[in-house]
Amino acid sequence: MNYESLKLDNQLCFALYACAKEVTRIYKPFLDKFSITYTQYITLLVLWEQDNLTVKELGKKLHLDSGTLTPLLKKLESMKLLKRIRDTHDERNVYIKLTDKGLNMRDEALEIPKKVFCSTGLSMEEASNLKDKLKNLLNSLDEKA
């Protein structure tokens, strides 16, 4: 029998997992300055791009379920970076709106992507190609879900 397909080094899932873990580790010192986690950071990235989203819309963009998102949003709200506002017409909808403090953090975080990119050792073209391939993989997986 050939067990090559069961070797760890032959697993796409492990390469993605280990790489994601290492990239997240690179972000940590930059995010520690703001006392936020990587997941909180990507939540803020979405809101800096488009504020006043519902929890459902935010979860869809981040590929996170409400069980993960709700405590994360509560923490960011306790840090006074955002507000959760229940829709007066349909109480099932909760909108997420950045506070002034949350909006102002965007200017302070502006250097993070550049600093992280410099840590990867990739060229701009390599990083762009990798990002495109990963987006295509994600889209393909989403279509099958």
C-alpha cells in the first residue's frame, strides 16, 4: 500500500493551517499595541471599509458564525471601539457601528499591513498571486458548502 497521501507534508490543509498560524503570529506584536486580537483586527478592517453592517453581514464577510462573532463584538464594545444597535423595526437585526475611538484607530493601524508584508519575504507580485489563489480556493469551497 502507498501511504504517501497520508503524509503531513502532503496535506494542503496543514500547509494552509500552519501558514495562517505563522502569519497571525507576525501580526501579534503590532496588534498588541492596540490590545486587540487578530480576529478583532479583521473585524475592524471590515468596519473601516463599510461601517454600520448587521451582525449577519459582518459574519458573512469574515466567515464567522454568530457564536464566535457575538463575544468578539461584546469585547470590542467594552473597549468602546464600536456600538451594537438593535433595529427598531426588526429586533432580530443588530447593527454594528464604529465609535469615534474605533474610527480613529484606523489612522493608527495604517502601517500594520506594510509591516506585516515586509515580514513575509514575498515580492508584491508573489503576494498578489498567492492572495488571488487563496481567494479562488475560498470561493470554490464556498460554492460547495
